[in-house]
Amino acid sequence: MIWNEEFETLPREALEALQLKRLKNLVERVYTAVPYYHKKMDEAGVKPADIKSLADLVKLPFTTKEDLRLNYPFGLFAVPFETVVRIHASSGTTGKPTVVGYTKNDIESWAELMARTLSAGGAHKGDVVHNAYGYGLFTGGLGAHYGAERLGAAVIPISGGNSKRQIMIMQDFGSTVLLCTPSYALNLADVMKEMRVDPKTLKLRVGLFGAEPWSENMRQEIEARLNIMAIDIFGLSEVMGPGVASECIEEKHGLHVFEDFFIPEIIDPETGLPVPPGEQGELVFTTLTKEAFPVIRYRTKDISRLITEPCSCGRTFYRMQRITGRTDDMLIIRGVNVFPSQIEHVLMSIEGVEPHYQIIVDRQASLDVMEVQVEVSESIFSDEIKVLEKLGKKIEREIKDLLGVSCKVKLVEPKTIQRSEGKAKRVIDNRKL
Ligand code: DLL
């Protein structure tokens, strides 16, 4: 069902007029309120008054994760801090997280966007929404939570982990809608099997999965093993959190971008220029309504393409193809964004560790596992086993503390990790999605 007929089915012309009005307002706001954007726009030789049509968007400079890092933690907030009511964060490329803020109105918009998302996936008032996205600094849990309440559903804020208990709650509370990462959905299916729970005896009807890449094959597997319909939902903290784009249950082909809130662009990651319509490239978003943390032309590093053909569901919003990759080396391990540079950051702070390492990712029984192999100095390697074990545990602990995700550390002899002639191959990802 379409949650907001008025906006989700706007004729393109009216939609574009609304976008332009909001874009002008946005540019004016950030130019006035955020010194960093002011300076960047001055350097690019563009003033708010230069934005006369949507085509002028390309005159504005991009925003990147690096800009966020330089302004850590609150430097890009565009409102007085007293009006910020929520702060979330996701992984940065080094030791510091990427921080985002929301005003009361932003939280309202987010609830609306997630209500649309849930509704597009076939959820409705009266549903029992089993929200297994993580609650906390991650945007998944609370973002989906407010949307489900807005929808009029009963939310179970179960968060991630403790799968047996999750399944017991599903049985006892009659969960009808499942929200979690696609890999966790498969993990739940494994645990159900172990517990000899037949998914057909549950009331689950649909699942809205996102926060990490998955494939059509994974969709089919989840649908078959959990006996539900599986929907792809997309978002990122810097732009809002979940609720940026979502599939409709009618087509399950491409994710409608909520274009009255966000303008999507696809650019060539090398040149920064727009690609011809329909071609693949890097997704870029401009937020049209956000107050506390607006972004202009934020480079997601996610690869997709835009589908402009009308959709049978009646929504007029363009669709983005499911994410097919990234332009950088970010990994998503059990829903947590991990940059090899963060692991390097930990390794380099530890005595006796050499700057040669490799990260090996696998999926075992539907769970992501990460092993970090790292060379240690000659003297350490010839030490007692106990010393090595202690060092390995220390690295594991520090990685867990910084990234929030556990891994196994394997210390190896000097010169065992293959040296490369060009770019070092830091990551071996054996997961088959
Ligand atoms: O993952 C927000 C979210 C929560 C989306 C719950 C959907 C459901 P971040 O932690 O900032 O935010 O990570 C954003 O995750 O740039 C993509 O690389 C990846 N990602 C998110 N959704 C999908 C998806 C949340 N459906 C980063 N398919 C993004 C593929 C996805 N990748």
C-alpha cells in the first residue's frame, strides 16, 4: 500500500518543482549556517542565487566522508545545538566515527520515510514488527522503530543477537514482519532448523532487509527458508539512516528513492561527472529537508544505476538498482561497516606488529567471520607461545573495542604475507552472496 499517496505519486513535473524549491532553501540554509560549506561554495565559485534549476545542482561541490572527518564531531551541523534531539554515528575510515544529528522535525521526517518503507514492503497497522536491527548508535534500530510506530504497528524492539530468544519471541508474540540484515535472516533460519521450529508455523509474512549487500540468490534463499516475502531496503547514516529508498512488494525490482526528500545522482567515480541516463556509477545524494545534518551531493561510494521507467505500483519516484558494489574497500561484517584502514590503525598502534596484514572474510553457517592475519617481528615470533597468544588476544580486543565487531587474529612469521607489486591486496572476501 502507498503510505503517502499525495507525495509518492506526484507527477514528475510537480515533484521536480518541489525539489527545486527545497533545494534552493537548502543551499541558502547551509551557506548561511555552516562555515565549511560556505567556504567550499566560495572556492567553487557558486552562490545560492546560482541555483536556478535542478540542472544547476552539478555546480555544487561534493561532500565526502573526509569532509565529515575534518569537521568531527559536530562541525557540519546546520542548526543551533540546542535544537538537536538525537545523535547517531557510523564507522569512519579511521579511529573516529562519522557523526550525524537530527532535530525534532528530522525525526518526524524519518518516521514518515520509514512508514513509507514498511508500507511499500506490505506492512500495515496491526502488524507485529520484530525489529532485530541493532538499537544504539547504529541508525537501523531506532530509525525503523519510529517508522513502525508511525505505521500503527506494534513494535518489538528486540535488537540484534540471541537468536534462540528471538525465535521464542516470534512464536509467542506472533511476529508478522521481520526487520534485520539479510545475513542475520539466514542465521535465524539456521537456528530455527536447529531448534526444529518449522517457519510455516510462525506468523511471519514479510521481511525488510538491508544495511549490507545481498543478492537475488540470497533473496530466494531467505524467502524459501523463512517462508516469507523478502524486500530490499536501503539507506545510510549520512543521508538519514534506513528510509532513503525501498522496494515495493508489487515489483521487487529496484528501490524507489524518496525523491521529495532526497535527490539521487549517478556519477562516474573517476571524473565526478554525471553518467548517461540508466548507466551504472556512484550514487550521490542531496538531502532536501534535513535540518540538523543536511548534506549536499554526498558521495556514498555505493554503485548503482537509476531506473526511470514507471513502476506498476503507482509510485512516481525513480528506482535505484540494488547496490552492486562499492568504489572503496569498505566491508560490511555482520551489519557493521569496517574499513581496512581502521584495522590498520589498531595494528599500527601495537608494538612488535609489522605493517603487513591481510583480512580474510568468510561466511560460515550464515554468519560473517573475519580473520586478520598479521606479521609480527622476528623477536616476538621466536618468543614463547604464551607471549604470542597474549598479543593475539590484545589485538582482537582492540579491534572489537574500536569496530564493535569480533575477529580472529592470526599472527604469522615475518615475510609470510604475500607482497604485492602494486596496491597491496588487504582483503580477501570469500563470501558468496
Ligand atoms: O546501514 C542504514 C540502514 C539500516 C539501511 C537498516 C537499511 C536498513 P550505515 O551503517 O551508515 O547505514 O551504512 C550505510 O550500508 O552506504 C551501503 O554500503 C550499505 N547498505 C545499506 N543498505 C544496503 C542495501 C545503514 N539494501 C551503507 N544493499 C551504505 C546494499 C546497503 N548495501
